[in-house]
Amino acid sequence: MKANFLSKMGQRIAEPPISWLMHAALSRPKLISLAAGFTDSASLPVVEARAALDQMLRSPQSARSALQYGSTAGDTALRRLTARYLQRLDGVTAHDRFHSPERLLITSGSQQLLYMTTEALCDEGDVVLVEDPTYFVYLSILQSRGVRARAVRLDRDGLDLAHLEAVLQSLKSSGELRRVKLLYLVSYFQNPTGVTTGFEKKAAALKLLKKFEPAAGHPIYLLEDAAYRGLRFAGRDVPSALTVRGAADRVIYTGTFSKPFATGARVGYGILPEPVYTTVLRIKGNHDFGTANLLQQLFVRALASGSYAKHGVRLQKRYAHKARVMKQAIEKYFPAGVEWWAPEGGLYFWARLPRHIPTGVKSKVFQTALRNNVLYVPGELCYADDPARRKPNHEMRISFGNASEEDIRKGIARLGKVLKRLLL
Amino acid sequence: MKANFLSKMGQRIAEPPISWLMHAALSRPKLISLAAGFTDSASLPVVEARAALDQMLRSPQSARSALQYGSTAGDTALRRLTARYLQRLDGVTAHDRFHSPERLLITSGSQQLLYMTTEALCDEGDVVLVEDPTYFVYLSILQSRGVRARAVRLDRDGLDLAHLEAVLQSLKSSGELRRVKLLYLVSYFQNPTGVTTGFEKKAAALKLLKKFEPAAGHPIYLLEDAAYRGLRFAGRDVPSALTVRGAADRVIYTGTFSKPFATGARVGYGILPEPVYTTVLRIKGNHDFGTANLLQQLFVRALASGSYAKHGVRLQKRYAHKARVMKQAIEKYFPAGVEWWAPEGGLYFWARLPRHIPTGVKSKVFQTALRNNVLYVPGELCYADDPARRKPNHEMRISFGNASEEDIRKGIARLGKVLKRLLL
């Protein structure tokens, strides 16, 4: 595949680790996949989507506006509704200048915002700090661009601040701090661990970044990926980093309407400070000059009518139930010696075997699980290539998002059997 | 706006020329815009879109599949329907290996394919050959990436082959041929000139590119942008470059379903040879891991039911009429000394003033037109920065896409008045 006439990115870009898993799934019809990041199919808002689309297309005037090009930044009404939605979530007033439609950009899923923000800020050789482990598609973005990821330890309660400081200090000592552009943080029910980083930690992380800015010679941004924020089913919401006093101008916040509603309608958004906002807006102009207006109008109606919020509540109950089913199954079937984390939202459990038992695609655990028709995401896929530590390979991401209750029970039972056999 | 902590792209990327025009339009409510590339609002397929969406959401099973994530390459049924559609257009059998679902990638408009193809092939300092003039957003993509555009003259009947050879020869002489990655050709009713490059010319261009490949040391691709192909209203369709014998493995073909149907539903596609296909597919995985499934399913239904094709016929009649209205108005109101080209499809007329009369945004012509509430796209915005020639600045792109018949007449009358005053 490596052809020297491709661009550097073209030559660098690797097969996404997840496609191998998907191929494996396709060739085994009886396989139960606890690997996919798909959302729950049974609870997709069919009635709500139909009502919103019907309302939109019933009047010729609104139909025509939905079927025509929009603007690059996104529909004005949707940006206003999104700002209001975030104001309410974060408990700020409509006058808060960091929760403003002017700073909002509508994108094709929050993924696109991650991509464009990285384009706007990072050159080959630059450094992005990431959680250890983190969202593997973001690692692919960095890898394809030749941007180096530096891993910051993650505890059960979020980012390890002492380690963040140590990493920044070591980058300062090695003279690389000027290459550090941002800290990427999946702050709510993180993919893959389900961990949430609390408000105090986000505030402290921003303070640390600011502390190192003089040595870096430029702003170091916090890219807060809140893709799973709408999927909380236990505990209380955490305000975003945009509400940290005196630091919101260093926060790039991204969220999505797709996961808490319909992933087939890809609409995400970002809040960005200048000059990043204008830069990303221009990049978006080159990518696609605006997200499909029809999808934007769908969310305008779902948000304005309240059906988006109502569906969110229903979805939270559904995921709470599925997470409970998975928890009970894990308690019943997993052997002692497996540490696991249950989340308060999102789609993932995280399990950790004893350090000497690998879980990667070539491991005995993975292969035996596959033969027994159950699939998980090996933890090692979620770790950056960081020379500062050996890559852990004894963990697994287990999703309750798409599987039915029965498949969750069966899948965990199969996985538990494999683990018992190999651990005991 | 230039901040040194932005990436090289971030620092390079300029305000899109068109946004200034759009601002101008917004601040003048009585302005008639013959500048926008929007399609005809009055003929948007409201009934057809509603029927397709209703059909999709009526059954829970198809509804759920439309509201869930799809795959990165795009929906299998849509790729099959797209392949069949292109086979029919190009008059080849279902066995033709260059019109195959396996080579098809579904994208968020054809714009996204242009972006990703350029990412896959071009590094900073590489060279892309473009028509002179060409689609200005593609020039923005190149500019933002530090890719150099080299201009190839365009005649009334398409690409100037002798000039293409001369440009390639001169790049060979200067040792830069190894930096040449592709020839970008908007082959049907080109934006901005309305010109179509015929089949023989495309075949000859491919032959020329092949001739220079040994000296380049790698393939030189033809990126055929067929975005306007579905908007023909006179004359006969021209087969794509994919049908050129022995050269289809050098063709990257891109088209869109949006323009001939609903621009608010952004779905485009590309046909790419290996290894470009796999590379662009991986890049798409990083951009958004797949175009919104809801929109793809909309086109599956519109294509399968025949409503897409029927709407296309209706649209062609509508544009034929609007183009006739514009032609008659130009004949009536434009002074002698203005050369203009009427197209056989697409959305644009191209007009050329005597060489000494500039039409750019600061020119007397543009400013007087604006004061008289009519807007066009200055030709100079569509020319690459090429040191080999002075940038022409005496032309204008005039669109009949979005304006009503009445506005077309009035707008051309206003423009004609300005031109008469300044030319005579």
C-alpha cells in the first residue's frame, strides 16, 4: 500500500484498528459484539425524527430552506438553540460570552471538529497531550498528521494532575514545550474507560496549562470533547471547562446532537475562541462549506419542540438499565482478579486483567473470546505511542450501547468463561 | 488574525473571497445576486424528499437503519445504485471494473472528496494543474495546504491541450515534474465559465499526463470534477474520463447527488483507483467515519423509485428556461464589446469585457454594479496565483441558478446599464 507518490499523510495513514474488528464481526454471524461504539438501535427516535421532518417539509417555505445550501458556520437558529442548550447545562446566563452563538460552529458530528481543530493548530512534529488511554480515532488523526501524542495518566476520577505537570515539566526541560498545542480531554464518560474528569480537575488542568504558557510562548488549549455528555444516567452533570473563571478563552469545547438522538443524523458543534474559530471556519469552508442543512433543520425542530430533551430522558433510562444488566452480568461471570469500572453514563465499561495477561488482537484472551463468539475492543488500541512508557495491553473496552439485554448477558457470560479459563 | 501558534495551514488560510460578496449581499436587501452558486429554490423536490423520507421512516426496521451509524465507505445499496447510475450514463456494462461499487466512496458532497483526495496526494510545495480559470474553492484548498497551482489555458471547447503539454514540458525542464500530482478538471459546464471539455480532449489529456509520467517518476492523476454533469439542458452528455481506454486507472472521478436534487442534503461520491481509494477511505475515517446515513438512505429511495431521475428531467427544463431568459436579457441589455458564453448546462454564464476594463471587487464596474444593486462574481477570483502569466481581471461569472426569472431580467438590465455607461 505504501506508494511514494502519496502525500506524507497518505503514506503515514494506517488501517484503522477498528476495521479489523469489524471484519471479524461480519464473518461470524453468531458473534456478539461488545466492541462497537454504536448506540442503542431499539430506542432510536423514529417517531420524533418523522415528526420533525414532516413538520419541516409540510410548509413549502421551510421545506425549501431545508433543502437548499446553508452557510458554512451553520444555521442561525440552530446556533442560537445550541447556545441556549449549553447555557442551561452549564448554568450560565444568556449573556455569558463563552456560550454564544457567535462562537458556535455546526459540524458533521463532533469528529469533524476534532479533525479541523487539529488542522488549525498542529503541524507535523507538534505535540498533543492525551489521556492514557484515549479515543482511538483521535490518535489516528494525530498519527496521520505526524503529530506526536504524549500520554497523561488517567485515574478513576479523571486526569492525573501531578502527572500532567510532570509531563509538561519534562517537555519544558527537553525544549519541546513550544511544540505543545493542546490537551485533548474526553471529559464525560470517557471513551474507552467511562471515566469523568470533574470540574475541579478541569480547572486545575487549565491553570497548569496557563502556567506553562510563558515557556511555550503561546496559548496551550484544552480541547474538551463532551461527545458523551448527553448520555449521563447516574450522578450529576459536571459543568464544562467553559465555565472555569478566567480560562474559557483557552477552551475549545465540542459536543454532538447525534449520540443522544440519532447517529444517522450527524450534527455536532464546537465552541471556539478566536483566532481558532475563524481559522476552523475557513477550513470548514474548504471541507464542505457547511453541514447538510436538512439535518440541521431536523435538530432545530427537535430542540425547539422539546422532543430532543424528552428523548434524552428516555434514552438515559434505557442506558441505565443496560448498564445495570452489564454490571450484574460482570459481577456474576467475571472471575476475581479482573478489575472493572462501571460508568455513570456513556456506552462503556472498562476491565483490567492482571498485568501479565495480554488482551490484544493476537492474544490468547482475544482469540479464545473470538472463537467463543464474543468481541471486545482491546485496551492497547486506545493507547498513544509514547516512548515514555510501555503500552499497557491487559485491558478491554466493553460496550453496552448497541447489544440487546440478552446479548449483553450472553456476551459477558462467554467472556467470563474465557477469562476464568485463562486466569484461574 | 495571523497568530504564530496556528499550524502552517492555520496561518496560511485566507478569508474565502466569496464571503465578502455574501456580506455585501446581506447588507443590501434590494440587491439582486447573480453571484451565488445556489440552485433554483422554487424547483426543490419537496414532495419527492418528503415521500422518500416518509417511506424510510414508516417501517421501524428501515427507520432504525437510517437513524444509526453507517460505514465509512458508505451504504452498500447506495454504492450499488450509484455504480449502476454511472454505468448507464457512461454506456458501459455492469462488469466494467472502473464503474464498480468497490471503487466508490460516498462523501459529504463532492467537495469533501476534492479535499480528501488533495490530502491523500499533495504535500506542501507539490503542484496541481488547474484550468485557467477554475473553481475558486478548490484554489482555496490548494492555497491553504501550500500546494502550488499551475494554470492551463481553457478554450471555449475545453482544456487547451497544446498549453497543457507546454506547461508539463516547462515543469519537466525546471525539474519540478516530480512535484506534479494531478490535473484538476471541472469537465462539465465548468465553474466559472460553463465550458465542457469533450471526450477526445479528456482522452488526449490523459495521454499527455501518461507521457510525462516516466519523467515524473509516478502516476499523474486526472481529478475529474463532474459536479454539474446532472444539470445538462442542451446537447448530449459526454462520457466521463473513466471510459478512456487504458487510462481509467489514472482517473479520480467525483460527482454529487445534491445539485441535481437538493443541496440541503449533501451527498456526493468518488470513484478512485488504488492506492488512492484506500488512502482516502482512511482519511474519511478520521474526518467523520461516514456520511450521515439518513441522507444516504434518502438518496437510496430517490434513486430506486425513479423520483431522482424524474426530478432531474424537470430541473433540466427549468434551467433551460432560466438560461434562455438570461441569454435573451444579455442579448438585449449588454453592449457590443462584451463577449459572453452561454452554457449547455450548469448554472453559469461567463462574460468578458475588453481587457483594459477591470471587474474585480475594487473596480469601477463592480462598485457601480453594487450601487445599482446587482452582484456578480469577479473573474479574477477564479484564477490561480501562477507566476507564468498576469492574472486576467476583466471577466465575470453570472449565475441564473438561484435568481427568479424576473430577477434575472432585472439584474442583467442593471448590469447592462452599468456596462454601457462604462464601456461606451
